[in-house]
Amino acid sequence: MKQNLAINGGPKTIDKNFAWPIYDETDVDAVAEIIRSGKWGNPDCGDAVEAFEKEFASFCGTKYALTCVNGSVALRLALIACGVKPGDEVIVTPYTFIATASIVLEANCVPVFVDIDPDTYNLNSVEIEKAITNRTKAIIPVHFAGQACDMDAIMAIARKHHLRVIEDACHGHGAEYKGKKLGSIGDAGCFSFQSSKNLTSGEGGMITTNDEQLYDMMNSLRNMGRVKGGQWYEHHNPGCNYRLTQIQAVLLSNQFKRLKEQTARRHKNGTYLNSLLEKIDGIKPLARGLGETLHCYHIYIFKYDKSKFNNLSKVEFTKMLAAEGVPCFMGYPQPLYKQPLFQKKNFMCYAIPPEVDYAKVCCPETEKACYEEAVWIFQNTLLGTKEDMNKFAEAIIKIQKAV
């Protein structure tokens, strides 16, 4: 039966292009209008940026929203504005994009890696408390793949230990935890508008908060250290130019009109796909029903057990599944602490104590996810049809029967 597999020249299970980004002439016209106006910059050339910020804050249910150049910078600005000092410790997950941890280094702070919950791949709240020391100042929970973290537990821990919470919601546009939008629960929430994200302008970022003092500091940091009421060449804080352009803002505002419907569709298709895959021996969707009331599925993740596929490696399984027409990926190849940055301590940061040794870090659940279990399906495929979801399940069953 192996000859029936698409990777061996057989027919694909699904032959469809899941386009991303999705756009039409209204996006083109909106950008063209800004271009023709000649007012491309920010903050002196128009109000498209401010209009989008207000729109996004209202959507998230926060008092403030602040645009910036990307999600990485959003995290960095939020962390610095929270008042961390050189040598402070910040709790992060090892199962995420490098920026969540590297921005901690940029702030001259120490990333402390805490293992993930095997059911959700989000920070394990029990392990968070074990990692807290008298130097811990903040927690950065990542709502990975659009799945909400256990925010009740995390916020309770933060209040108990007087810690700041910065939600990394770069995957979390429109998703909810117990009816609250992600990014509205901690001290600040950070979003990315990079090209793969559920809401995109190619690049860009956003920070949400209800804290006026925090907002003012982040605003200053992204705008060359200027402050409200100050002069243009008057600089109070060590900021830089991290401002978004009018062109990006108007494109985001137009794309934003589709977000609610797209999020609902991803949630519905992801829930349906769970019901299909949980019936396949050796395939286990990540857990639901742990507080998330709306999952935006920036990534659909399932756990793969090679013992149920004749010991076919995750790498080979993922190649076969992709060949069948399922846009998928094996996910992160290693935990963040295994990256050369951390193993070689190439930090350019003076505040990391010499006794910090990431070569000794081991997060077993993260390593299992990276090396053995996690398979990702990209977000744009969740905008497909119910029949597409059926085909995804059929492709997995086809591989299982063939091997």
C-alpha cells in the first residue's frame, strides 16, 4: 500500500491551495489612498494609526492599545516599562518563538525556563511557582497556537508574589479565556502582525493594557523617549523609533474587518477536527475545555505517537502528511534553551550571573513535544471547509494503513 502514498507518487488526499494572506481590492484601495495622500509616517502625518489603536483596544476590552513595529518589540517595550532591572529573573516557556526569551536578554534580565503542560503545551502553572526566587519580577505566559493559558492560576501566583504578567498573545488575536479577550488579563498583552499571523500587515505589533502609567511609559519608549506635553526634541526615557506607519495601520484596519468571522471559523473547524483525530489511534489533539471560550487556532497542534504508526519517525510522518496535501510542519526542532544563543551564552548582556548555565536546563515535556510528539497544521487551513477537515483526517488514516 505504500505506493498509494503521495510521497511515493500516489494521488494526494487533498489538492487545494489554502491562500494566505486573504485580501481584496478594498485592501488595495485603502493602502492606495494613504499613498496618494503622501502622509505615510507616524505620528505627524495623519490619524490612521490612532484610529486602529482605538479600534483594537475596544475589541480587546482594554483602555489602551499601542502599535509598534513588531511583536518582539511589543514584548520588549512592555517588559522594560514594567520596571525590571538588570539581573532580574523573568519566567518564560521554552516552547515558543525565540523572541519571548531573547527580549528578556535585551532588557538585561535572566530568562528562567519553566516546562509546559503536556495537555496544552502552555506554561505549567504548578512549575511556575517552583521557579520563583527573590529575583523573579515577571512572568510571560505565551498563549501558544491561540490556546489560552491557565490565566486564573497565573494571575493568582503573580498577585501572591507581586509579579508583573505580560501576556504573549502573538498567536492569540481574537481568542478568549473565560469570555475575556487574550491580552486583556495581565498587566499588558502583546500581539504580532507578522505575515503568518491571523491578523497581518506583513510586520507590526500591538500592546494592550489597562494601566495608564504603563501605557505612558511604553508610548515614550516607542517614540524616542518623548512624553506627553513635551517638545519634539525633548527626550525623557531611553526610547527609540518603534512606530507603525499609516500604511500598515490602514491595511490592518481593513483586515481587521474579517477577524471576527475568521476566528469563529477557525474555532469551529478546529473543534470539528479534534472530534475526527481523537478517534485515530496514536493521534491526540491538545486539550480543550480548560478555560478557553474561543480558540483562534493560529496553529492546530496534535500529538503523534509513532508506536501506532509502525515506529515511523515524526519527521517522516510529517513529510508524508505534507505530501498528501495537508499544510503541516513538525514544529520547533528543539527547546529554546538548546539554541546556540543559550548554550554558548552569546548574550551581549552584562547582567547574567556566571552561575546561570542553560546547558543544565531540562524540560522533559518540552523536549518530548519537540523531538517526538508535536505536529502543526497552519492557521490558514482552518479557514477551509468541513470537507477539508475530513480530508485531513483521511490523510492521516491513509498513512497509518500504509506503514
